[in-house]
Amino acid sequence: MTSQTPDPHTPETPPVRAPSAVPIDDSVLPFEVGALDLRGRLTRLGPALDELLEKHAYPTPVGKLLGEAVVLATLLGSALKFDGRFILQTQTDGPVSLLIVDFQAPDRLRAYARFDETRLAPGLDSGALLGKGHLAMTVDQGPDMSRYQGLVALDGGGLEEAAHEYFLRSEQIPTKVRLAVGEEWRGGEGGRHHWRAGGMLLQFLPKAPERARQPDLDPGDAPDGAEVHAVTEDDAWVEGQSLIGTVEDIELIDPDLSGERLLYRLFHERGVRVFSSLPLRAQCSCSRDAVSGMLSRFSAQDRADMVKDDKVVVTCEFCSSVYEFTPEEAGVE
């Protein structure tokens, strides 16, 4: 079933149709499973992710990890109802010390990773690549509005685990997240590998809030033998978790499987309703004027120290664009 937006006034029996067989890359597909009080979003990324990662020719483990961060940012940032920014950033002590994904609503993405190539040993999973530190998720509503930021500790786990911890502690919404990134070989003349990624976010949002209750967080200092607070999970959420748990990585990134068909595979017995997909694109927000403005905020001495070979050169970390300024243009006295 399809609709333009999740509108509570939509008729109870909207038209039914077969799921589209045409895959749509670089998009987020919102959906709901009304019978189970589930809402979710499905991300599929192809050319946009390829453009983001190929600008830096990241080693495969780093590209895969940054791809996971991009997918997670789209799943969360696409929920914004205003033209703001969602920024996902990790700072850790692992081989990949920094990840940053900037999602500017409604559809622009840019991303960057900083890593130590000498520490990239074979077989490291995403948790080992990140190490210990924190994950910050920031919602920027504009210059006249306050920012909202959520922090999650990273202690050897991956981004899926961190997302679950964030929703448990900050949003207190029963949530499951799946992330997958891989490479696809396209042959022919000049053939090469292309990045693909997919992800799914599923949330339990019943009308009665007591149905979404979760166990209390571990206080950490409870005496030995203290009774643990237990809450029986709602059967609908148990079923939802079981269904999303069956999703395989290859299904999330398969270029021949449409998002609608994947959702139908999972939820057709209960009935799934999809809404209009939201397009995504790789586009940096840097510009010559923006870089010039950034330079103007440095001290006169800092600007003078930037002059090399009678020019000031600034390279954008996100898109690798290079901007050159004469000392006069950079404001060097």
C-alpha cells in the first residue's frame, strides 16, 4: 500500500497494490505495520555513497565503517521535519579516530573519516576500528534555535549497538537498527568495485504508552542479590524484533531487490504500508565564499602563517575541493 505521508486522516482502507519491483537507490523509504504498531525507515544507497567514499579512496575497512555511519545518519536525519542538520560524529582512540556525517535536510549528505593506516590490521570489526570514545548525534535547527545533542559511550562495540544504546537511554523508544555495507563489482571496460549500503530502523510506537515500557537501566551500584526490575515485552514488539532479525546483509544492499519487495517479504502477513520515498544526494556545502568567511575568523597571525609559496591553500576535508587565495584575498596584512 502506498501514501504520500504518514497522515492519521488517511482512509482506513487505502488502495492495495503489488510492491514495486524497481529498486530505487539513494533514498529513504518510510513504512508502517499498523497491525503491530510499528513504524520504520529503510535506506538504500548506491551512487551517492560511492561518490562520498571514492573522493578519499578509503581502505576497505574504513570505507565500510564510514558507510555504516552514513546509513545510520540517513535513518535518523530523515526524520527531521524542518530544514536543519543532523550531524553524527564519533571521537575515539581506535584506528579510525574520527567519523563525521553531515545530513542537511531534506536530502544532502557529506562525510569524512580520519584514520591511522598503520593500525589497520586485517580482520578488525567495526567495534575494534572505533575503539573507545563516544558517539555524538546533534540536531541543528538553525542559527536562531538551540542545538540538541545526544551522547553515547563507545566501548568496543559497533554503530548498531551504539544506536540501540542511544534509543534506550535517550529516546526510550523500543528500537532496532540494521546496517549493511558492501562492494559491488561492475565489469566492462574500466570496471571497478562500487560501494552499496542499506539499513533499516524499526520502532514500536503503540497508542498506549505503557505497552512500550522497557526495563529500568542498570543503576550500577545495586547491592548483590538486589531484585532486578523486569518488564514483559509486548508481543507485537517481540514479533517485530524477530522479523527484523531475519534480514540479511545481502538483502539490504542487493541492487536487484527493491525496498518495497524487501518490506513485503518481512511484513506481508501483517500488512505493510509504504509512503513516498525521500531522495538522497551527495553534495558538500563548501564554497569559495564559505571558506573565505572561515579564514576571516582566524587571527591575523594565523592567516599569515598559512601563506605558502605566496598563496593560501585550503582543502575541504569532506569533498577534497581545493581553494586557493592570494595573501590579499585571505586578509593577510
